[in-house]
Amino acid sequence: MNEANFKVGDRVKVITRDLKDAKIAKSPFEGIVIVKKGQGENKTFTVRKIAVGRIAVEKIFSLNSPAIERVQVIKKGGVRRAKLYYLRKKI
């Protein structure tokens, strides 16, 4: 459903729908995709962002989740690795 054309290393903005008090609130989460894994309906991807005060926050999203409205690519990355776990040690 949300099969977007993004790869590991891309900077993306994931816009999700949150159901709060019978209202639908949209909350964006922008960061770098560090992992894509899974097959079929179990595909997930992990987005890592640096929050205020140099604190890193990672979120794991299910690619087929109905809560994800869209995945927008902000900037294409030029990495040659499948998983970018080494970014955890940098900051």
C-alpha cells in the first residue's frame, strides 16, 4: 500500500495519522532510513533522527500500516550499505 521508492540512506518524512479525541492528527517524523527489512506484509523500516539536544530518536514503522499516510523522500542518499547501524556510534 505504502510501497514508496526510498532506500536506505535517504532522508524521508513519514506522515502518520494519530487518532486523538475523535480527531485525526497528522504527525511528521523526519530522519534517515537506516534499515529496511522483512518480506511481504512484514516489511518494516527504521528512521533515525537527531532531536533537540543531540538526542537520537529511532522509530520502526511497518510499511503496510494503515496509520502511515505517506512517506515523502526529502533527499536521496548515496550509501553503499544495506544497513546503517554505524550511524548509532557517530552521534
